Amino acid sequence: MKKEHLEEQKENTTAEENVTEEGVKTNNSEENTVDNKEITDEISEEKSELEQVKSELAESKDKYLRLYSEFENFRRRTAKERLSLIGTANEEIISALLPVLDDFERAQESNKKAEAESMKEGFALIHNKLKNILEQKGLKVMESKQGMSFDPELHEAITQTPAPKKKLVGKVVDIIEKGYHLGDKVIRFAKVVIGT
């Protein structure tokens, strides 16, 4: 009997151990499922953080490229403006000196009748010097002559007069004041009389 009793106890103990092992096994599989969910959640959080960081990086790159482009456009625009200012920096002073140049030309015309050669040479010398200095600064005399077509971008019509010839109708009959260019810009329009 004792033998049978021992065998029963062994079976009970084995059954209890099995139950305990199964319980542990069951608990382990539940723990594994919980651990797997946590790992999956962590991975999905990391992926969402990574995607967020990637989108922020792309946004930053886009902002950088736009800022760089704006700066390059600003640099080019200011360089163009600087060149334009340098080219026409003397415009105001040259425009102020144009009447003096006109007066010299008129004085030379009126001195042609004078007999004093030294006075003629003095006027010519001063006139040429002033004219050369202004030409070095970019001043050019506008080409205007009698019989030329009237161009409102180059000429300023002061008055109209009956044309001495039919071919001068609507064209320049007389030039009152010369026009001038500073570089490519017109700084004074030629004052002309137009034939009607």
C-alpha cells in the first residue's frame, strides 16, 4: 500500500508540476504577447518620430533653398543697381554743365567775326578741354541734323514752322539745342523745329 500511496503522490506531484508548468507556460505566452505589443508600439513610435524628423528636415532644406535663392536674387539685383548708379553717377553734374558747353559753342560762333586770333584760340582751347572731359565721363552728342525724321524718344519739338521744301514736312527743319546721351541714356533731348 505504501508503494501505491507513493506512486499516487508522485503522480499528484507530477500533475501539480505540470499544472504549474502549464500555468507558467500560459503566463509566459501572455508575457510574450504583452512584450511583443510593447515592442511593436515602440517601433511604431520610433517610425513616426523618424518620419516627423524626416519631414522637418525636408522642410528645413526647402526653407534653406528658398532663402539662398532670395539672397542670390538680391545680390544680382544690387550688383545691377550698383553698375547702373556708377554709369549714371555723373548725370546730374554733367546735365548742369551742358548749358556752359552750349554757351561756349555760341561764343565761338559769335567770335568768328572777331579779329583777335588769340581770343578765338582761347575760347577754342577752353571749349575743347571741357568737351573732352565730359566725353571721358561718357557724354556723347546726339546725332541730329536737318531733314532727319522726328523721333519723340530723341527730340523735343519746340515749335512747328512751314517747311521750306515738301520733303521736310514732318521732319526736323532746325536744331535749336543739341541732345546728349550719357552712356545709353538720353540726358537731354535735342530741341528741334518741325516742318509742317
